[in-house]
Amino acid sequence: MESHTISSGRRSWRAGLIVGAAGMAALMAVAGTARWGMNSNLSGLQSKEERVGLVPSYPACSAAGENCMDSGCCQVSGHTCFTKEEEGKALCNKTCTVGEQGFTCGVINPHSVPATALGQRLYCFSVYTKDTGNEKLVNHELDLLNIVAGRGVGIFACEEWDVFSDVAVTLVNGYETSKVEDGFNEWHQLKRKVSGTWVNWAMFFQVWRKIKVDADAKWKNTDYTIKVDADAVFVPGRLRNWLSTKPGDSPHGVYYENCQNVQYGFFGHLEIISHRAVEVLTTYLEECHTAFAPCANDGCDWKWGAWGEDVFAQRCMDHHYVDKVEAFDVATDGACEADRPEEEKKNKKWIPENCAQLTTVTAHPLKDPEKFEACLNQMV
């Protein structure tokens, strides 16, 4: 659990975060007011405008049990701010039934912004970590990458792709991994208590820096940047079809949150980030390191401990007002309790067994090469 003792340096960081969150809340309130005004006066014009439905960042939304009438959004991913019988009262909940617990089930101030159409050109990347920090751990990441590299599927079926690593190693398709350096000497500071592996936000910070510099043309010439874990079976054709049903980009950029009923549901086995959002993330990457690196290993203001790379990326994008969009139908992830079958909700080791039944873009985690390839054959 996170300590509640805050040093003066962290106190100033958190003050800045609160100001940012307040600014975001004010921004969304103004946007909401303008939107409802347009609906009453220019409904014909408004109906023709393509918009992206979004959820403001975690700090700008309401916690469970709090009155969400003013914020219009919920800190728990996938929950909605519903009206109650009591005037001026609304609470966050997963679902709503009129009359139960005093709910009238009106939805408070759904947020949206104008959309810009995007294509479905993808820049996809994975990361292979040789030094995991746990010498007893059998690491099949390279084997899994070689399976998809040899067949030209997974990330290798995207328009652009890369594999980053802490070592330079050649895959079966002749590609040499793009080696990333520990420029700030911070990759090997802390290990996860359960897995014994290194906390990875700092390594991925350097991966994003390398993408910013060395893979500049790749992400700039595509519509979305997609990070995929090596142990995730990934079908880019399904992702293109899925993205074709979405409105596109927003003025601030969008990222897709893929696990519901949690705090910070941007789970890292599949990270879908729009063109504009990557531009924001890479532009402010060093600023986010300055803001978050001093406390990311102990969780900052997050009670679950050290951040993973996905939390760092999400917090950085939230910090710079990239729009969060819910996407709870895009993945099947054993690490996300909401994705597990009802009878397996508490089984943290659950993996997809029959991938022929899946219609999602990914299946995760499949660390065993034999099970990975069997799932790949069923999904491709």
C-alpha cells in the first residue's frame, strides 16, 4: 500500500496535478455547457457532426459514492454517472435500473468532442526484454515473436512495425531488434513482489523516446500506433475493421481504455493510440518524466504501488488532456477480471482456451509457445 507521507517535492507535484485536473474539469464543464446550448438551438447542424464520446481523466471524475452531478464522469472505468430521485444528486454505477436504490437513471452530461476522420494504417510495436530481473523465470517472449515473424502475422502484418529490446537480436525474418539504452540508469531499481521482474515504466519511457526519434517517420505516416505484448495473439485485420466503426481522432488525440471496473483501465497488452495522441505523448514525454519519475516506483498518488508502462503512458496522456475513450469490446485479457468468464472472475491465472470462439482483436496472456500458436491458428 502507498504511504500517505508526502515530501515537499511530491507535495508540489501533486499540487500541479490537482491544478491540471481542475483545469480539465473546468474545460469539460465549458464544453458541456456549449454542447447543450448547441443542441437546443442548432440541433439540425449538431446531428450532422461526427463526435467522439470520451471520459475525462481520472482526477477530473468522481469516486464511487461521491455525487457526480458536477463532474458527469466516474473514476472507475466503464461506470456511468446516473441521476437519483433526490434533486441535484447523481452517483456512479456500472448499470442502472429505474427505482432500484433510488435511481432514476438519467445520464449526467455525457462528454464528447468533434471528430476528425482517420484511416486504419497501423504502426505496431512489441518489446522483448531479455533481462527480466528473475533468473528463474522461463521467458518465451523471443520464441513468441519468432512465431509471428516467421509467418508475417501479428505486428508484422501492420503497415509499419518494430521490435524494441534491451539487446540486439535477429528474428527469424532477418529483422534485428532495435536496442534501447538505459540512459538514466533507472531500469533496475525495483522488482515486482509477486513476479520478481523489474518494474518496466522506465524501460518503456526509453522505448517511446526511441520511437520519437528513430521511428519518427513510421508513426507519422500511419493513423494509429499500437503497442502489443509479445504474449498477446493479435489480429491487425480485426483491429482495422474495429477502428473503421469509430469516429476517428479528436483535437486532443484519443486513446482507448480496454478494461472496465478498475482504476486506470488502459491495460498494456494492447495499447491503441491515435495519431494526434502519439504526437502529444512524444512531445511531452520528457516533461512527464520530470513530473512522474520521482514517485512512479512507489505509485505517486495511486495506492496499488509501482506503475507499469501502461500506467505511465496513460498518466502522461491524461496530464496533457488526451481524450480517453472506452473500448471494452476490443480485447480478451486474462489480466482484466471483467474479461474472464463468470466462473473464473477470481482466477488471476486464467487464459483464453478456445480462441476459435473469440471475435476480439487480441487474446492474452499466452506465454506458452504451443498454446500461443494454437490460439493464433484459430484466430487468423
